[in-house]
Amino acid sequence: MNNIALGQYYPAKSVMHRLDPRIKVIGAIAYIVAAFLCRNVTAFAFLLLSCFVLILISRIPLRIVLKSVRALVFIMLFTAVLNVFWVTDATVEPLFAWRFIRIYERGIYQAVFILVRIVAMVIGTSLFLTYTTSPIALTDAIERLLKPLAKFHVPIHTFAMMLTIALRFIPTIVEETDKIMAAQKARGADFTTGSLTKRAKALIPVIVPLFASAFRRADELATAMECRCYHGGEGRTKLRVLRLGGRDVVALLLMGFFIAAIVLLNVFGSRYAWLFTM
């Protein structure tokens, strides 16, 4: 549970932290698009290089960043194994063949590319959205970016408030889960041994009090908001008004150049792919 990066803000003095949160939301979307645009070894190598550059710019320790990747190790390995065993290539002989199992070079490449894509997307979005942006700043940015939808009577402020509350209580729920599991272990509960069914049943004494606590917190928060006469975003002002600066414009230009570089590497990068296979 402690490996979950969502909602965990890491305070530091860096260029990434000082960027406008709206730019960081756009940057996260652009990074995901760039990751899906990669098609060859050169483009993926450039994508990985950009991950290390973002880590250096954000001044966040590598072990903290890798925590966000560690939470998805099982999904990554499962996806890689599926690609290794299910991707076929009728034009070449398989690298390994045994009964109905066929492993092709194309499947291995596809598995590696998917792993790199997932790692890059997780690291990029974590650095743009969670580690360098506080939940309040993030929801303010989303509210401002979705403001044009208010003309169509979409409750933007309500959506932003719900997102703020959800992000705010993720670390609290994680901490409470650890406390409940520690209390159950002290009473003799075992969450690590036995079959999958047995371990799933052992989690029931954790899930039930966790849900009860979450509903109680939600009810208390709703009562507190009603006692303070909260009625939505009508007539409300902002303590911190978001304004774009010079560094934000430069960041937008760099994002555009980054996507353009990925596209160019997809077109011309295959000529230099042999550099990565030596």
C-alpha cells in the first residue's frame, strides 16, 4: 500500500514544482501520447532518456520514483508474459518451440517495448501530477482547464471538489489500512501464507472495518461542510490565482518539441537502431 504514488506529494525546490499545475496536467497528457507514439528502439531509448531528465529536474530521489513503478510490477510482468507467448510471426522460425508453446523474436521485442512504455508513463505522470503537484493545486488546474464546459451547465466545481477530497484521503486510507492489518496480525491473522482463496478470505476482516471507517469519515465531512454553509462554487474566490509565466511557456514549447522528436525518431530512427543492439 505504501508503494501507491497517487496523492503522495513530495515537497522540493525544483523547476517542476514551480510550474503552473495546468501546464503539468497538459505535460502528463503529452507524455502519455508520446509514449504511445513510440514505434522503434531509438524512440523508446529517447523516451527512457526523458524519464531520467525529468527525475533530475524534479530533484526527487530515484528510490521514491521507483515506488510508483513497484506497485505495478505484477501487471507489467503479466502483460509481458502474454506478449512473449501470444505474439507470433509466420515469416520467421521461432526462437523456442515446445509442444504448443512458440516464442518469437517479435514477441520478445513487443514485451520489452510494452514494459518500457508502462514504466515511462508511470514515471512521467507521477512526476508531473503527484510528486510535484499538491492535490489542491491539481484540482484547481483541472477546474480551470475544464472551465469552458461550464457553459454547457457541467458542474465543474463539484467535480473538482470531489477530486480534491478523493486525493486528500488516499494517504489517510492507506495509513488506516496499515493500522488495521497490523491490529489483525497482532490477533493472529496471516495474510502471506496459504492458497489464494485463503489469503483473500483473510482480507475480509481488513476490508469491512476499512469501508466502515471510510463511510464514517465521509459522513463527518459532509456534516462539517453543511455546518459551514458550503453550497458549491457560486460566488467563491480563489486564494491562489493561477497565472502563466515565462517558464510555463518554455515548458509548453519543450513538450511540443518532445512529441515532434518522437515522431521524427519513428520515421528516421530505424536507421540508427543498430547502435542499441551492439
